[in-house]
Amino acid sequence: NDNARWLSAGDPSLIASSLTERFAQQFGRKAVGVWFAPGRANLNGEHIDFHGGRCLPMALPHGTYVAAAPRTDGLLRLRTLDINLDEGVIEIPAGQTGPKKDDGESVGSTSTWTQYVSGVLWALQQLDDEHSELRPASDFGADLLIRTTLPIGAGLSSSASLECAAALAFVAVGTQTGEENEGAELTRALSDQQRAVLAEACIRAEVEVVGAGTGGLDQTTSMRGAEGKLLSLDCRDFSLKRLDISFLLRGYRFIAVDTGQPHQLATSAFGDRRAESEAAADLLGVERLRDALPSTCRKIDVEEVLEEFDRLSEGRAEINGFDTAACRRRLSHAVTEMVRSEKIHSLLTGEAHGVDHTATMIGDAMTAGHTSMRESAEVSFELADRVVDTALAQGAVGARLIGGGFGGSVLTLVSKDNAAEMIEAVAGLSPSIRFLEVTPSAAAHAV
Ligand code: GAF
């Protein structure tokens, strides 16, 4: 049946109340509350957040729910209800977590999903005095019950949503100083600046504890997204604008197609692709590729940057041990992706255009972004390419692979009139395919 093909975001209050009930059965006491953090879909700006590029993400209605209560014995007791990951309650002494050792071995817990959670607690405890209101006590422990409405490893940021939901839960139950629900109140009234600090802690957890090469796009979107808004996120300094796209959604739908082929960020070739792009930056004499471009993006000349690369790499088969031609392709992806983001940003912040014109411009950029993901970043895969081709042939105005790649999801933009036909054709490509309605939704919050 058709509904089985759709991954619903569910009803948040029903999910929260059933999670609270399960929590009481599991841990024999009441949860203090339930916190939610969304996944994300990125319209443009893949593989450039770690190069200071501009990304255009939206927070999804789908995400991760965490029910929590504090403990006084310094233990973290964690359970996920996700059928693929659930191993019952896992106990971790909260003090025994932290950055990976030099030999790459994990400290404390071994299962990756629990490291995302314990790593966030560790990172929050490293916050300096300026942010002490967000810092859980050093002897803090907690019981957590977790449930997600996101497919895991589908390029929709299931990891960041777990990190961000856990972060809110830790802040809420770990900063309580006696007065009832004081910490929980804090998570209801977080400023954008506090949210940025929490996103930063989640990034630290993922990079330093889990050892995945995230660039911050996912955590920032989960913590700072907004209902009805596309974020225009400048990853040079993580400043952002929230752009209203409700006019576009009156005539068009963003539909994410989960191919059912998951990726694993820490273990996929993501790290190599990133390293090759960093070698290109090195050759150009900059830390991040955005710094190799003029600060005002209207003046970016892609050919000029590539010519400079050719001049500097002449006669060299390798740069920092990476194949020169591969580094050049990564550079080409990064720079053209940055240009596409700037174009969409200008389109949405400039003089108003008709809905169809806006949709076509955005759609064209998305599709060009996919071609670049396939040919230059080389992170696409066969089923994603077929989804893109089929969606476009069936009337989508744009379609592209999103997230880290090597598995995951395609984002499509399609007019309401053409959606049914497109969905039917795409569904026919593989029984593993699932759909998610992408409506830009609120950032992480208490439910
Ligand atoms: C993953 C990373 F975690 C992000 O930081 C980003 O680089 C993305 O891949 C690709 O744009 O989700």
C-alpha cells in the first residue's frame, strides 16, 4: 500500500507521551521531560560546510526524541527503541567518555550511537564559564530513552538530531540546581547564541569523540532551524539568515527520497573526499576553499580558480599524497557548489519573482548540484542517479543527492500538480525506496 512508502513525522505529543510511558516501564521512575531535535535536508551546499561555504538547509519535521531523568551516581543508562540498534539498556560511566585516543581507539563506550550521546555530555562539560548555565554538573548521570522518526544513515542527519536532542536533555536535567524544572525551563527559552553554543558542543562530540568529519551544517540546522524557513548559513562564521519560503511551498513540494541504501559517515569514503579537497586548499595556500575566493561572491570566477590550481600543480602527480586530478575535481565541486548557493541566496533575498520562476531557478541549481556530486565530488551512487533522472523525467523541477553521499537520500522539488506521477515512477525503481515530506520545521525543542 502507498502509505507504507511514506515515513511520517508522526504526532509529536503522541510520540512524547508514549515515550514517557515506556520510560517509566523501563527505568521504574518518571522522565523529567521529552526533547526533540530535527534532521535536515540541504537544498544546496554539500561538502562545503567544512570549507566555509554557504549552505541552504531546512530542519525536517522528522527527528529524534529523548526522554530523560537525572541520576546521582554518575552513570549514563541509554536505550534506543530503534529496532536496528536496540540492545537493551547500555550503561556507561559518564566520566569515562571523551576524545578518541591517538591510536583512534574509542574511550568508554564502543557502540557508535552511544558515543554520539556520551560524547555530547563530555563536550557540554567542557564548556567554559561564559556558558556555565549550559554545563551539566561534573558528577552528572542520566537515564535516556530514545526514539527517532528518521531513517538512520539516510543522509538526513540522524546523527546530529540524536546529538542535539541529547544535548537539550542534558542541559535540561543536568543544570537543575534544586528548583523544580528550572533546567527544563532553560531549554524552552534558549537564545540563538545559546543554540549556537550547543550546536558547537555537538560538533565537538562528533569530530573528537566519534571521529566523523562533520563540518557543522547538520548540528547548526537542527539547533537553529525555523518553521517555514530555509536557512542561508554562512559557514565561515556560522552566521545565518532565515528565509521565508512559504510562498514557494504554496505551489511546490520538497519531497525527500530515501533510497534505502544507508551510509556510515565515519567509515565511508567521506573522509578521503574531504582530505582531497583540503589538499586542493593547501595547494592554493588557504585553510578553507572559501578563502580562495573573493569575499563578495558575485565576483567568483570558477575558471580562474581552476586555472590557478593548474598553474600551481603543473607537473605534480600528487598533492599531499592525493591524486592531483582527483583534488582538482573536488575543488571544482566545492567552488561551483559555492556559486550555486550564492545564486539561490541572491534569488531569495533580492527582488521578488514569480513562484514558477523561483522554483525553476532553484530546481536547476539543485540538478546541477547533483551532476557535480556525481562527476566532481564523486559521492553519488547508482540508485541515487536513477532517482534523480526519473524524478526529472516525471516533472520534478530539480533533484539532487543530499548529505554526505555513498548512500542516503535525494531531495526533489516538484510542483503539486506533478507530484503524484513523480512519486509513482520513483517508487517503481526499488522496493527499498521511501518518501518523506520536507516541510521546513522548528529547531530542537522541549516537547
Ligand atoms: C555530512 C556532514 F556531517 C556535514 O557536515 C556535511 O559535510 C554533509 O555531510 C555534506 O554536505 O552530513
